[in-house]
Amino acid sequence: MLSSKALIGGSMEANLESAGNSQHGDMYVWFRAAAAGQMMGLAKSIWERMLWEEYRAGWIEEAEEGAGKAAGGFVPVERFVVKRLDVVAVTFDFAHLNNIKTKLG
């Protein structure tokens, strides 16, 4: 189970492409939709603030020690939605794998 996921348009799963490129320097973080090849740039300051909020709340990246697997339990997920006017531009889900809640009875 991944500890974070990006969705372009709120539905197309995307991967982190790069933290900057030569045209815009280090101002944007780029995500590419795996299926459609669409790219979405997000201001690096917004990305860093989302990560800061998650780390402050105890979120653990998938690669870090302590990130477990959810087997028959509930995983708290926080979602950030970035909109353009009235359309969802990109959605970020952060699963708190270190806070898995087991089912009762």
C-alpha cells in the first residue's frame, strides 16, 4: 500500500516526475499521469507546505521504517484538493500507515 498518491483531475493516477526543470528552475513540482501522459505543475511552496502538514501530523513515507501494511483494518487518509476555478486540478492522498485501526468483532 502506498503512503501517498496524486490524482490529476481528481481521477487519473500520477507519478512525481521531477522537483524542477530548466524552464522554471525550482519553482514547480511536476506530476505525470501514467495513462494519459498529462503533466501538472504545482508550486513547490504548496507541495512543501502539504508535506510539512503531513509530517507534523505523524505521516510516515512508504520508504521509511515503520510503514506497515493494512490487512483487515482501517487506514486514516488525508486529502488535499487543488482547484482551478470550479475544476479539480490535482488531488493528493496521504495514508497514515502508522495509524492503522483494526476492525472490531
